[in-house]
Amino acid sequence: MQRAEVRAGVRTGAGRQLLGRLCAAVHDWRAVLRTAVSRTAFPKMAGLALAVAMATSVAVVGAADAVAAEAAHAAADRPARPNVLVIMADDLGFGDVSCYGATAIETPHIDALAAGGLRFTSGYCSASTCTPTRYSFLTGTYAFRGERTGIAPPNSPAIIQPGTATVASLLHEAGYETAVIGKWHLGLGGPDGPDWNGELRPGPLEIGFDSCFLLPTTNDRVPQVFVENSRVRNLDPADPLWVGSKKPTADHPTGESERASLKMDWSHGHNQTIHNGISRIGFYTGGHAARFRDEDLADTWVQRSRAFLAERQASGGEKPFFLFFAAHECHVPRIVHERFQGLSQLGPRGDAILEFDWCVGELTKMLAEHGLTDTTLVVLCSDNGPVLDDGYKDDAIEKNGSHRAAGPFSGGKYSVYEGGTRTPFITAWPGVIEPGVSEEIVCTIDLAASLAALAGQPLPEDACLDSFDVSAALLGRENAAGRDHLIEQDNGQSGSLGFRVANWKLLRHPREKANNLVVQQPLAMTSVPRIQLFDLSADPGEKNNVAEAHPERVARLEARLNEAITAGRTRPSNAGR
């Protein structure tokens, strides 16, 4: 076969799929070697790994003709509306994956997804903490417009109320089967909070999801149980679950009283109820049969995702599906499965990145196994940027070395600098999205309007108030534009906001403080001016504040930001169209 023919075959969806599997296989082989032999022995084994890779590549070349033919047939069968898989990482930074420049760690499965799809260099989440980003992703509305949208406590009632239009409800109305698997952290239950021993309603099922399998809060907060649909999974009524903010008894073991027994020590804040040798935020008792092992989180969610796809196929698979896979790995406490422990050179945080990459590989493998690769739009993103020191002594700083989790940007989680909200953002749909790199501005908040548009579902006038249809940009259409502006927020408690318009970015810090400005050190508040202005085209790292040199531009941007806030929406009214 001629080289040009091979290239043509690889350009097809099936070809890219096969190539991605090859790359992943070669990487997995290398990883096996690294764990099986010592550093001194590894160089002697490198030739064997290369030989395996070369031999496998021959098979790829030999299969290219068949691949191209299969892709042609698949393209003819592709539905107008795609299945949708949104993979949202937790605390994953722009510089944490190798296709975005990381050199201290390799993420072959994410890289393969990017190689076959579109990698965005200006892909954002709308906030630099989890709850507000997840809120805005699902509702298409900036979290600062809602109530109780800061980081949710363990006993938070449902933040998104029934009747609110969400990504899930819009796609459900369009005929999709909808599911969420993974971290929720958007509250459960009525105004008084969750009834852990009863029905946890309202929850995901009341805002458009057909099914859910959840970590109810976040794993550094209690309780360590799964919620399946509307109940705690495997809960024994004879051992009721209690969750509270106050110590239940004087002798209740905590991270303070039993610190010497912990398998991962806390650095700040995470010193209350102990489970699995790790102390958490908050208190709980009972529910022992329902409690999970931290090490098994990723495996469990991958297994549930596999079951979701298998059950769908068994029932005929006539409906398209929307699966929101909400990962947790990079968030503290970073306790990965034993097979990933010590696999990276960056400590538990690096190991967690590798585990997340494995999840991505397993999910894309499942699509291939069910013949769904060419009919599924995959979106990979993160809920906020990175943090190293976040409450546990896990050597994240000590073993970080030269790795820059936020890449070239300043700030990280908790900040409105670029490192807090600009994250990996990848879209892939073989045969539809041509592989490449896009500089268009896209954000997780736009997935509501964009996915609704792809599904042919109109947006209600009073819904998704800040979500724009950037589906053409997500698909890499020629001359398609992303956003022209974006508001970025922190957790909402400090009121700090970032406002990007084209390549200009205004930062407003009412308290004149910025948190986690330097990710590679312990969390600290840094004094900053109330107003900052940066030219991202010349200064992506936001090092040179040019506000004094451009007072008129500052005034225009701040006025426009204030107008966007007071107007209550940034998406144009349907009535005005």
C-alpha cells in the first residue's frame, strides 16, 4: 500500500479510531515495562517495546484499506443527531496533559482523543470551582445569578430546582436517553436538605436525567456513599446514615483526635470524620454497608458507564444518548486504585491524572465495542483549573518538580486568572470533526445551547440565559466563530470576576485579594489591585497589568461587564430575533 493511501485511511473516523488504539496499546506496553523493570533495566527493554510497536504498525498499514471502506459505510449510516458523551475532569489544569504541553507526564488516551478531534486553546469553564461550573454547565446560566451556587456543603439541598431547563432536560425532550455518572456536588433533596435514609428528591431525575449513579458531594466531604437514582445504594435500614456539621458525640473519632492513624494526613481543614483512613469535611455515622473504598471510585464509574451502554444496546438502542461522566480523580483526597499508585513521578496527583486518562481510554473503548464511535460526539473538559495544596499532605508540591499544572498561565482553582478557568477542552466526532487545533473561545456554559441545537431542540425564552450556540465552532466548521466575550468567576464568595473580550481581559477584585495565584506553592492570598487589565495576545500569563495605560478601555469593559450582570442574561432574547 502506498503511503498516501495509508494517510487517507487514517483520516477517516475508523482509521483514527484504530490509530488511537494502537497508540494507547504501545503506551500501555511501555507502562507495563516501566513497572516491571527497574530504571536501570528499562533502557535494555526499550528495544523490545519498539519492536512491538513496529510490528503492530505493520498491522495498521495492512488494515488501512479495510478501515477506509468501513468508515465510508459508517458515514452513510451516521444519524443527523449524535450521541453525546461529556467527560468532565475535576481540577485538571491546562498543562496537566501531554497534548497541551506536559512533559513530566504522558496521557496517551486523552492525546488520542485530541489527535482524532479538535483541541481548543481557549476552552473554558465558567468558574474556578466545581459547584458553580457544574451549575452553569447544566443550566446554561452563570452561577453568580443563582442562589447557593458556591461550593456546596455535605447537606446542601438541591441547587437546581425542578422545572429548570438543563442540558439533560433539553436533550430528554429531544428524545435522548440521559444519564449522569460520577461526582454531583449540586445538592439533593428539598429545602431541609437530603433525607439520606429515604428518597433523595429532588435530584438529577427531576431535572432531566433518566438515571444517575452519583458521589453526592465531593470526596473530601462526607458521606462516602453512592446515590443510585433517588436512594443511597446498599443502605441497611438497621444502620441508618446520619450526616451533620457538628460532632455527633464527644468521643467521635476525627482527623484531630486520631491523627496518628491516618493513611493520608491533612494539612488544613479536612480533619473531621474518618473513613478509609482519611479524615474529611463534615461528620457522619452509620451507613457502613453503603460506604465505598476511595480506591475503587474510578473503576466503579467506568463499570456503571459500561453497564449503561450495554443496557441501552440490549433494549434496541433506538434513542440517542447523553452521558455526563463526571470524574473526580484529580480532586483531593487523591487516593487512586492500587494499580496506579506510584505510577507517575509526580506523587498521588500525577497518579490521579494517569487514572483519569485511563478512564478516558476505557470510555472511548466502550464506544468502539458497541459500534458507537462514529455516531458519538465526545466532549472532554474540566470543571476548573489545578490546585496542588488543597487540604492533604500528599506531596503534590514536593514531587511536582518542573511540571506546570496550569501551563503558561497564572492562577489556578479559586482564582479568575486564566489558570483557574482555561482548561483542556477537546471535541471529537469521527468523520464530522476534522482533526486540528482551534483558537476559538468556547466554554462549558455553551454546551446547553450547542447540544440543544445539534439535537434540534429550541431553547425556551427564560432558559439558558448565558449559553450561546457555538456548535459550529465545536465541530470545527470553516469560518465558525466561538464566543466574543466570557465572564469568569471564582467561587463567588469574594466577588472576583474576569471578563474576556477578544484578547483583552479585565479582572475585578473587590477585596483586592487573589487566591492560588501561584499554583506551585501552598494556598495563599495575594494582594492585587481592584482592577487589572491584560492583553492576552502579548501576555497570556497575565504578568503585566496595563490598566493605567488604557483607562478608556478599562471603563468600557467594566461598563459592559456591569451591563451583563444587571441585564440578567447575555444570550439575546428569542423575541428579538
